[in-house]
Amino acid sequence: MPLDATAIEFRAVSYGVNSRPIVSDVSLRIASGETLVLLGRSGSGKTTLLRLINRMLVPTRGEVVVDGVVTTAWDAIRLRRHIGYVIQEGGLFPHFTVAENVRLVPSLEGWERSRVQERVDSLLRLMSLDPAEYAARRPRELSGGQRQRVGVARALAADPPILLMDEPFGALDPVTRAELQGEFGALARRLGKTIVFVTHDVREALLLASRVALLVEGRIVALAAPDEFLKIAHPEVQAFAAALEPRAGGSP
Amino acid sequence: MTFWSFFADHRAEILAETLNHLALVAIAMVIAILIGVPLGMALVRRRALRAAALGIANVFQTIPSLALFGFLIPIPLIGGIGRRTAIVALVVYALLPILRNTYVGLAGVDPAVLEAAEAMGMTDRQILWRVRLPLSLSVILAGIRTATVITVGVATIAAAIGAGGLGSFIFRGVALVSNAVILAGAIPAALLALSADLALGWAERRLKVI
């Protein structure tokens, strides 16, 4: 995959609500096929950056470019179907079965029934869920980890080149979380998608990222590959590094 | 005259008025649903309309039912003596619970689910029909259930303006000071309300998505 091509670009982007800035002057190039992790405390503007990419939000200043086209020039519906989206707890539709959840976007896109069926089965297998056992279940009949797997399968359904993930593993117990992080890391490398991943867990960031961007009050204060990241002198980087120190009580 | 002998002597008449009563309620409910559900759907997206519509429906609900029937009689087109006026009054009463529950149900859908729907590229219309509406169906149905039970009761007053129904026995019984005649109207009305409540309650539980 060409790692030099730019999939997403923020050009001097600011976003505010009622003149209260949430994101300030962010410029960032995300290469095609990379996994960029947006790291930061709650309220640092990570999720807002994510939502600016698929035009759930529109910048108050500057512009976001996806595949060479400014988001405001994209048809919002087309843009979003071109981008997979995973949120905490999966955000699954509780009235749909697992299969209905996964096939939503391909169905909206008018894929043929047999092709949709095949796609759902192969995605469930990819996420280590046996279609025969899980396809007909409702989300409430799944564990948290299984729901999250279905959430990822749903996001991948129409084979979008870009995947946005908003703390997808945040609500899971530590053991399940570590399992899914490991599997997902391997999967991400294999699929070659451009992934923008939001988390407040520095361990997760270092594990999954090709680059980590650290956000403080809506600004990117550090941007580096995982092995370089902790060497940065910025106090917020050091605060996150301190959170990594093993301490009685286990994971953060 | 005991209740049973009156009941036995007037079987056919009681059955006819029960059917008449049922028809009044059914027609009024269909109209109230056709107005209330779409209006409730419109309120989700229109903040300005919300307070006004719920407020007006609330005010109508506070008018004593006998007075409302009276008020409607002199109004042209919808007024007069008879069924049409009665149905208009019943619709007015049934509207609030349906409108309110439709709005509350649609507005109460888990924001995370709506966010996912939007992020996946569903249009507003698809989100409404395929996500919001199915997920709030049981709440909407609860409103319809409340409205139906209210309407069965209020419809007994329709007899006062010549619309017939089980209220005819109740008004006649009051005039004759006969409990037997009153009960001939009141018992079937109560049974109708109970069965509507049970049937719609069952449907409501069936449609519930947790």
C-alpha cells in the first residue's frame, strides 16, 4: 500500500460552539493505510476531530480534506458511507439482529442479496464470531466484547477505505480489552485501512498506533511514532508516560 | 327491576349500543392516531412547534368533557347534534396522550444509536423510519393505550349530544333513578375499556426492544 498518499488532511482547522473553542488551529496529514491515534484527556477535542472527518461536524475555520476533496464539498451521506465508524459499546441497533446490523450499509448501498449475505458471514468470521451461532442474535444477547466485534464488522461491511474509531474498547473489562486490542492491531495491519483511533489510554495508543497525536485543549501538542512518543519533553506527554508506570491496581 | 332482568329484556339494544360505542371509539382513535403520530414526529425536529402543540393539547385535556361536547354544538361544520360532534370531541381528548408519547418515545431513543446511524450514512428519513420509529413503538403504543381507555370512558358522555353509545343507558338510568339501567351501560363500557387495555398492553410488551 502506498504510505505516502494522504487520506485525510486537516488544514488549519478550528471548531467552536458559541465562540467557545473546542478544536484550535489543527493541521495534520494522515497517510493512507496508517493508524493514527488521537490521544488526550476527556474534553481535549479528540472526538470532535473525529466527527469533523465524516462531516458530522463542519469546521468553523479551515478545512478537512478526505481523499482529495474538502468535506463540505462531499455529499455528507456518500462521505459517511465511504468511512466506517465504531463507537464505544458498538452503538448497535438493538432492534436489529447481528446480521441486520452488519449488513446495514451494504443494504443501503443496494448490494445484491447474495453478495450481502456472503459479506456478513465473512466479516463475522473475520471477527471470530461463528455466523451460524451469532447472526440471528440481538445485541442484548451478546457480551460486551462480542458487541464490539459486531460493531467493527458493521463498520467494515461496505469495505470503506477509512475507519474512525471512538474509544471502541473503552467499556470493556481489562482482559477482553487486551484481547481485542491484540486482535485488532493484527487485523488493522492486514486490512491496510486508514484508521483514526481515539483513546485516552496511552497503553492502547502505543500498542496500535503508527503515529500518536496528543491533544490538549483542542490543540495537537505532540505527534510522533510510538517509539519516539514518550521521549517528547512536553509536560502532557510526561503526564501520560507517568500513567504507564506500573502501579498497584493494574491498568489505568 | 333487577339488573339481570333489564339486561335480559334489552339484550339486543345493549349489544347495538355497545357496537355503536365501539364504532365511536374506533373512528375517533383512528383519526387521533393519524393526527397525533405524524404531529409528534414533526415535533422532534421543530423545537418552536413543540411547546405550542403540547401546550394546546394540554389545555384541551383540561376542559371538562361534558362542557367540550356542549361547546362544539354551535360550531359550524364540526358541530351540531350527533356523532360527528362526538367524534371531534373524542379526538381532542385522545390527542394529547398520543402526541406526547410519540414525541417522548422518538426523542428518548439512545443518542449513541442515533449517532451510529448518522455516522453510517443513513439519511434523516431512514433514521426516522428504520431506527427512531421502531425503537419508540412501544412508547407510542402506550400512549395509544391510554388514549383508548380514556376515549371509551368519555364516549359515554357522547349520548348527551345524541350520538348514542352506552352512555344512553347511563343517562336514562340517571333520569329514571335506576341502578339497573345505569349498570346496563356502565358494565359493558368498563369491560370494553378493560379489554382494550389488556390487548394494547400485550401488544406494547411484544413491541418492546430492550
